[in-house]
Amino acid sequence: MTFTDRTYLVLLLLVVAWCVGFFLAPAISTKAPGVSATLYACYEPICHQLDGRSFHVEGGKFAVCARCTSIYLGFFCTLLLYPFFRNLSEHSVPSRKWILLAVIPMTTDVALSLLGVHSSTLATKIVSGGLFGLIMPYFVVPVLMEAVSQLRDQLLSRGGLFYARKAQ
């Protein structure tokens, strides 16, 4: 397994852990309330966690809202399939227009809701968040892979890694 493959696998496992955490928080709230509360606290800085805007499992809300759930699950799905569509060693990112096109539905939904023109529905949150999440790995993975590769090369050149040989 190459260094790039291992880096991808670590990223995939971290994203799986992140997604499992927001499902797990409500599922274990009665069996392990301390762990559940810790999980909710971990997600609280990045999501409002409003009950009425969240999916629920076993009577408890997910640790993130429906839009965030869709973003993270969309990210996970694309990340899982990423190596089938793009070489992990390819470090170029798509044109910025794609990220703008992916963020427009989400920002439009939020803005129209805040202005009172349209009330966001569960469907608009899922679609707009999911679309954004599906696009993001094409921007995150190449940048992350390039950054980790450069860091690794710098550490190797200084003899700072645990192993002396440069693994490919």
C-alpha cells in the first residue's frame, strides 16, 4: 500500500468516525449519557443543533442538523467513491466555478429563509447540503494529499520520520 493510499485510508476512517459520532450521540444517550453529552459538545461549535432542524434516532436528535448531516454524508459518499473516479496522486483541483455552483443552492435556501421569502424545508436542506457535500472532496482531497506529501518530503529530507527509507 502506497503512502498516498494510506493517507486516503486515514482520511476515510476519520470521516467515518465523524459521521458515526453524530449518529451515535442520540443512540447512546440513555445507555451512556456522559459519552453522548461529550459527542454533542464536540459537534456544538460547528452546528446549531436545533431540535426542529435535525434528524432523530431513538427519540434523540442527531448531533448535527439535517443540512450538516447531508453535507457530511454527501462528503463521505463521494470520498468513498473518489478513487474510482480520480487518481489519488492527482493534486489539481477543479475550477472554482464548481464549488460556487454547489454553494449557491445552500446559500440561497438559507438567505431566502432568513429574509422570510421562503421557509427552508427538510427537502431543501437535504438537497442543498448534500450537493455541497458531494462536491467538496474534489477540492479537499487533492489539497490534503499535496499538503501531506509535501510535509512528508520535508520530514524525510530532515530525517524526521520514524523510518529512514522513503516509502512510495
